[in-house]
Amino acid sequence: MPESFKHQAVPATDVFKPDLFKGKVVLVTGGGSGICYGITETLMKLGARAAIVGRKAERLREAAAKLSRDTGSEAIATPGDVRKFDMMEEVVKQTVAKFGKIDMVVCGAAGNFMAPLEGLSSNAFRTVIEIDLLGTYNTVRATASEIKKSHGSYIHISATLHYSGLPWQAAPSAAKAGIDVLSNVIAVEWGPMGVRSNCVAPGLIAGTEGAERLVPKGSEDMVNGFIPLQRIGQRSDIANTCVFLFSDAANWINGQVLAVDGGHMHFRGPWLPYPNSSLDPASFKGLFPGIRL
């Protein structure tokens, strides 16, 4: 596809008005790294103050300091394990003590690893479910009173894994499917209280652990070719979506799952890791003549 036809990622500050979230407070689980760091940074550049949650306290403090320096807003580190409700209660107390309220919550803490079904132990399966699904529930339960007071909004970071049977991803697929449904229940139960709950389901995002594990080395061009918009996603693509969903422009969007994947969910290419031979890009030569290998 000609370069001029490719859709490019756009910074949120080029699209949304400055100070869009001035006076707002966001709590982000998993905000110390990855996609959720990018979400936090973008919301802060638009005026929000942030509390980020993670298990590694020192790394979290470093991330909060960098976010504050780079955005001109304020971030605090609130260490905690989303699997433990009492720790999430403490996170909320620290956030409210510092900022006075919570307006927005991003439930983004997640765990994942690749394993075939017969190689997935009960303990491994439970660990992913506890971090992703139970962690989301604990975060929602701990923040409920504050979000109801502020008539705030939840965004849960889901995935596109469970829209079809994806090999080696049973545990996170099951967890993310549960998150989608949990968000729907929140939307229905708390909608009358002015609370919105939606999910953002990222596709392949460059620079993330998931992309590094799922995209075979040397096959980046081929993977781009399987995505209708002809490129892998960027963290800014997810951050911009969250900005929209948290903004007043989306104040009648509730209980939805928004896939942000360039249309990839509609075409599952055989580069996915099953069977093992499909990890070799050379095995696709001649199968897709329009795709660079």
C-alpha cells in the first residue's frame, strides 16, 4: 500500500482542547508502565492530576516523578496490589487525601503469558484471573463511593483476544471477557447514579510486551499487512480513545466495548502462534503475494 494511504497516530494535544481535564483527578492501575502510562501521560497533558497504582513502589515513584516533570501536572505514586481489596482501599484514601476526589478510573493492571492449554497450570490460570478480573473488581469496589459522588467514569482496558479462540491465550482471554461483562453490569447498576463504565480493547500496540511476544522477529511488515489500516497500533491510539470516552463528548456512551485495533479483529492472520511452524515468516511466502515478507 502506498505510504500516503497509511493512517498515522496523532498526539492527543493536536486533537483535543488544552485543559480539557483541568480540575479532574484520575486513578490508573498499571499506570507506571506500558499502555496505561501512556494514558496517564496524555490525560495529564490535558490538565488532569493522577494517582498511579502498581506493586513495585520504587519504579512507581520514578514513573510518577517523570510524569509530573513531562506534563506540568501532578502525579503521585500509590503502591498497591489490585488483588488485595484492603490495599486498594488504602490507595483510594491516599488519592483522596492528596487530591480531594476521584473523577476518572482506568482499570489497566494486567498479567499475561503465552501457554498452550495443556501447559497451563491451575495456579497460572488463577494468577491471571486474579490480576485482571479480580483486580478490576477490587478497583471498582474501592473507588465506588468516590466515583458516585463525582458522577465519574470508568474505563477498563480489555483486549480483542476473546473475540475468537486465540491459541496460547486462554487465561487472559477468559479474564478480559469477564471484564467486558463486569463493565456492562456497572453501566446498568450505576448509570442511574451518573456513573459511566466502558471498555477499550487494544489490538497490537508497538513497544508492549504483548506485541513483542506475539509478533515474530522479522515479520513486522507482514503483520502490518494483516491490519486493514496497514500499521500496528501506538500507545497514543489507546490514550486518545480514553480521552474521548472520559470527555463530555461521550457522556451518553455507557456499557460499550470499543475495539481499537485498526480493524484487525475482522481478519485473524495465520502468523498467530499456532501451530509452532506459523512463527516462521518464511512459511508464508507465496500465500499472500500482496504482503511484503
